[in-house]
Amino acid sequence: MDNAYVSNLLEKYKKYGNPGMATVMQLMGAVVEKYTEGAIMTDSNGKQYIDFLSGHGAYSLGYRHPKVIAAVTQQLYSIPMSSSKSMLNETVVKLLEKLAHISPGKLTNSFLCNSGTEAVEGALKLARIYTGRKKIVSTINGFHGKTFGALAASGKRAYKKPFKPMIRGFWHVPYDNIEAMDKTVDEFTAAVIIEPIQGEGGVIVPPDGYLKAIREICDKNDALLIMDEVQTGLGRTGYMFGCNHEMITPDIMCMAKALGGGVMPIGAFIATPEVFQPFAENPTLHSSTFGGNPLACAAACAAIDVIIEEKLALKAKTKGEALLGCLKLLQAEFPQILTDVRGRGLLIGLEFANEGIAGNIILELENQGFLALYMLNNPKVIRIEPPLIIEYPHIKSLLGALYDAVKNSEEFLDN
């Protein structure tokens, strides 16, 4: 495609969309997506990019997985949207059953929505009505979404300051600080909401025992534990869910992103029957017009089947360990530039000495045909978060490109 085609699209986006976002796109090279398949995105010029971003974790199955496409296509020609929420739908019920089967412990009752932030909103409401308490404890630099309740639970002030006053009752403690958590959770606390790994905070992996300790603190104070698995869930960290690493069960768990199989948007929160009871007693207390539509549910059912059948959680574990080991060798060679490497499964963070280096690395990778991006709450950290179907030759190619990009970034050290 010629430059006029790209420029025309960009100008229309500036005029009719978000001009600020258009500027960001322009700085990133104004690439026009044209075709996606597997782990590859092809732009309008025919250039191919290997995806190591996977839509912040949404494309765990890659792009257009054939089993998900087939399920959605079949559903499209019968009932894409429910005619009435008061009628049964086989596809919806099938998904609810699958969610109960793959979730830990006694988590059995789900509410279906459209996104991760909606799942968090519902979980927070359920925690407050079930306990009759108002206090929610979260972590500094945590990320739970940008709608009003989820934003209040999130831990980055820059996202919240323009919208103050925020919803009251939200307290934040440092991540990986059990003493602070123990001091803050009390008899007034409805719930603790936490990520098994802080994703947007920079891929912060807590030490073994951290999640168990939080579970014990919640039990001691009769508070609920909400596990935000929107990014870590469905195989990303090497287990079906991040909380499986410590064999704990939350009272409420949120999921989204990968749940739609990279084809449809869908989110959910799931709770124990006891905790879910207030919504059972008044089923219209929390509702969603498009949440749990059959088309999205068909995609989610197929996505869960693929994750299990193709053993994607195990593949994330083995490939992630291999990739992490190689990245640590890179860090050891260039410690002043690449200051830390951390992660679990195929959720890996590369922390650089400053934001300028991270930004340069992202651009260099894009030039060499790789998609990567920084973490929202920590722009010094680049996420390495490929589809779980990523192949070893793709990983080898990335490592070569990263080596060159890091080696050529010394000029940014003093900037």
C-alpha cells in the first residue's frame, strides 16, 4: 500500500477517533493491520510481524484459531444473540458448566460479562453485598481495569487523579508485603482483590507462600479473597490459573482476555454458591445486555477446549522456562541496560534502565518484525507475552532481534 493510503486512514482516525491515540500510532510507524493468523500479523504492505504481545494476553490461542472460528460460525447461523435473558440457551449453559469444571475449589456460579474490568466491577459489588462491609484492600501498582470501581481498586495514581473524588473505601498496600496486608485487613474489610502476578505493574512475581498468607489473612478477618485472573488465567503462567501455583481457592475469581479465544470479547466472575447467594436471591441486581451472549459463549467454550486439548498451560510452562533462561543470560551480558528479567510461564517482563531504552527497544523490535509493548503501570518494563501456541523458531528469532536491539541501546543510558 502507498503512503497516501496510510495517511488517509490516520487523518480519519484523528478526526473521528482519539487524536492523541492517533499521534501514538504515528510515532509507532502508523502500521495498518491487514491479516492475522496463528502468531503472525501482516500489515497493508505485506510485512509480517511475530506477535509477542498477544493483545495484552487476549490472543493466547493466537489469531483466528480454526476451532474457535468454527464454533462461532456455527453459532452465528443459529442464535448469535439471545432473544431473552429469561430463556435458557444451551451454549450459555455449556460455558457455565465448563467454567465451574476448570475453576479451583468450590467456585461454581458465574456471571458472564464483556470484559475484565466489568468482571472486576461485578466481583466488587458481590463482595460488598455479601459481607455487608465497604472496605476493599488492593495493592499499590496493581491493575484491575479503568471503569470507576475497578479504577478505584487499581494502584496507579496517574490514572485516578483526573477523576477524583474516587469511590470511597479502597485501601492500597505494597505488593509482596504481608505485614502491611495483615495490618490493613480488618473486621471492616469486605474483600482483598489481588493479581497472582502483578501484570501491568511490571510482571511482579511474589515469593512462594504470598498468596497462601493472604488467604489466611482473609479467613482470619472473615473477608473475601478476589483473585484477578484476567491476564494470568487460562494457561498463561503455566497452570490453568495463577492461583493454582499455591493451590489456593479464592471466594471470587475474575477472568476475561483469553476467554474469548481471540475471536470474541467476553469476561466472567465466578464465586462459591454461598458468596453468590445475594445475586441468586435478586437476579436482576446485577445484569448486562450483551454479557453472556451465545456468540461469545461459543467462542469461550471452544477456547477452553483448545487450552485443555492442546495442553497450552504445559506448553506455556516449558516454553516460558526456556525463554526466561535465555533472557536471563542476555540480562547478565548487558546488566546496565537490561536491569532485570522476571516472569512465570509466558508472562515475562524485561525491565530496562530507563523508559527511553524500553521505547527504543520496542521500535527496534517492530522494525525487525516483532510486536511488543511496555506495561501500563511501568513503562520501563517491556512485556514478552506471546500466544501460547508460539513456536520455538519464533522464540529463537526474537532472542536474536532482542540481542541486537539491547546491544545498540547503550547510547540511551544517559538519557
